Amino acid sequence: MDNESSHGGTKSIERLQKKWENIVPVHASWLNQIEIYFSVVQRKVLPPNDFSSLEQVEDRLLAFLDRYQETASPFEWRFTRKDLEDLLDRIDSNPVISVQVG
């Protein structure tokens, strides 16, 4: 579960918890690598949205893909295993779980 608008809100959380009562919906986009890539594409390739044809969009996206594959390097994660353990400990010790909805 991530913070996509279709996943947020009280009704979505209630549906999720009806099926899996022990689930805690929190922000998890950092788990999804493709979201990171699309975020880079959205910021660096698509603005200012001044394309005159779909072919121009395709050309720009493919050129970016070629360049990205030549220069990309692994992301440096700052959320460590220790951070995860601490978070899980806090969740386990808290009888009332708060839900972050973005």
C-alpha cells in the first residue's frame, strides 16, 4: 500500500483492514523502484509539456532512457534495517496505530 490517492482515505483503510485486520497502512512508496524512476522522468523529461506530437514525447522519453541507462547508479537508501526494526518495535508497543494518509 502506498499513498496514491486511490489508496488513501478512511474508506480505503477500512476496506484494507476488513481483509487483514493487523495491517498498518503507512507510506511505502520507497519500496517501489518504478515510482522513483517515474518521478525522475516526470521532473526531468516531461516538463514543460510543450510537445507538438506524441512522436516528440516518445523521442524524448527514449533519449532519456538511453542516457539514464548509461549514467544511473544505485540509490543511497537512508532508511536502514535498524530504522525498520525501531519502527516495528514502536508499532508493536503501541496499542493504537495511527495511519498516515498523504
